[in-house]
Amino acid sequence: MKLNIDKSEVVEANKSPFSSHHRPPFKNIDMIEIFATDIKSIKDARVVEGLFSIVFPRLEVNFDLEDRDRILRVQSPSPIDHNSIVSCIRNLGFAAKVLE
């Protein structure tokens, strides 16, 4: 038995809002990394933010000092170099590690 199927019907049937023709571009999605720190004060957090704005101008950083891990959240349009972040924080006299 031979089926007569029009290819255009198959293509139309397989279209969905998530097909490659309708997907939003992913180029604007930022990388986000979370670090645990020993930074305790807003003053110290501001020092880190100030240094990062010079050393890593494309990074956006914020802290959650009320969290038990004293969270540093780093957001970047490109991959984040964990070692550079940790090293920079250590140079200021603080500790940091990537939260897994």
C-alpha cells in the first residue's frame, strides 16, 4: 500500500510555538554564579562591589548578607571565571567559594 502524503502538510503539522522558527534567541541570556563568602557588613560588600566594577566591569554583583552563606551573586553576559572572582575576594582579605 502506498500513501500519498504531501510534504507541506507534514511540515505544517509539526510546527509548534517552540519550533526553531519561533524560538526566542538565547544570545541575551546571562551566566549566573553563586558564591558563599565570609563578608559580614554592607561596608565590606560595597568595597567588593567597587573593586569588581573596576576589575570586572561587565559583571553585575549583589549580596545577600542575611543568608547564612552570605551570598555573592554574580551575573555576566559571558562565562564567569570562578578562580578570578575568588582570587579577587581573597586579595581583599575575605573568603569565597562557589556554591554547588
